[in-house]
Amino acid sequence: MMISANLNTYLVIAAVLLVIGIYGMVQHRSLIGMLISSEFILNGAALNFMAFNSFVAPNPAVGQIYTLFIMGIAAAEAAIVVSIIIAVYRKYQSEDPEELQDMKM
């Protein structure tokens, strides 16, 4: 089901998701907020793949495969980041990135 018959509508929505994600990455003071913002960025990219798949690509499976790949990467990223956040919180009792300045590699 298509919401609009115009490619520009989907590109504008994807650009809005990208801008919200970038703004959230810069503005949020918590690691969870940054994780959610990165999900917005990935959803904007997935929407671009699906939009171009529907309007431009001769093979409809290509955009869907890329979108499924992005969804898999996003799920793996979320699982890994949440486990890292839990480990950091257990050690430092904070999830504020500015309070975690003493972390050294």
C-alpha cells in the first residue's frame, strides 16, 4: 500500500527522520537517547531504499533486501548498545556520557 504516488513525499519524510536523528545525537545527554536517535537515522535510510525501490528500481526485491539488512543491523546494534549501557551503568552508576570521561581504552 502506497501513501503517496510521489517519490518526493517519501524523500522528504526520510530527510526529516535523518534530521531528527542527527539532532538527537547531538542534543541528547543520555546513551539511550543517542541509541533512539541512531534508530531514526537508520529508519530514514531504510525508507529511502524502499521509496527508490518502489519508484525507480526494475527489480522490486533489491530495495526490500537492503531494508531487511538495515533492520537486522539496527536490531543487532540495539542489542549490543543496550548491553554496553547496562555494563557501564553497573560500573559507573550513570548513563550520562559526560560523566563517563574517565573511561580509558
